[in-house]
Amino acid sequence: MKQLPDKIALDKAVNGQRHYQGSIKIQQLSRLTEMLAEDSGDVEFSIQFDRAARLLGKARVKVKTELALMCTISSKQFMFPVDIDSTIGFIDDLAYEDLIGDDMEASWVEEGTVKPHEIIEDELILAVPDAPFNEHYADDDIEEASMTDEKPNPFAVLKNLK
């Protein structure tokens, strides 16, 4: 196991079946932090490179953390657990995209190198829901939040004119 470098030569990582494991600060993932309510905490990761038929290579990526999100209903911060186990296939030509199976995601390679921080960050960005919702909120809190957002009906006055 090795520490996480900024760039990895994909051919060497794949042929050597290299394994990178450890943790990084959420603050280091600038694209992700823009989506979060708070950027504190750590991300545990594991990236195992391997050979893949007809592709530049593949990697099994495991990511585990908790992300601070804002609930779209209550407007309160909550911790969203993330536990990812996915396989990505590396390509440098769109013609190879069809060779990637349903159980694999595509990852673009430029100049024969990959950036492991970006691989981890991409997985986390994909895990963030479009409309974050705290499932652990009580039903009363949800009803209260929806009632405070109600606006008076502008046509209620017309009801009395009948």
C-alpha cells in the first residue's frame, strides 16, 4: 500500500496492480466542498488498479465518509453517510466507451495519467443527491417545515363574492 500521489502513471499502476489506501481531508476536494454545508471531516478510500480486456485498465474504488448537507425541506444541516464500492474503466478515446460494461463507470485519461484525488471526488459528487433530504427527521418536523412555507391563496377573497 502506498500514499496517495497527485498523479499516477496509469500503465504502471495497472501493470503493477497497485493499491492505494488511506484518508484525505474533505477540504482538499474543492469541487465537492461547493456542494456541502460544511467542509470538515475525512474521506477513507481504497483504489485497487487492475488490468482490463480492451481498456487501458480498471480500478475498484471504495470511498467512505459522511458529508454535511442541507436538508431541502427543513433547511437544517445533517450528516449524509456515503459508502461507495464501484469499478471504473479507463479510456482515452470515446470509441472505447461502448466496451465498458454495465457494472463499470467510464473515467477519462489524459496523457496517460490519472489523478486519484479527482477519482475520489468524482465518486463523492455522484453520491450527493440533487435534493438532499434528511430521512431521520420526524414526520412532525416535516409537516411543520412545509406549513411555514405556505403562502395565502390570493383567490380566497373571491370565495366570499359568490
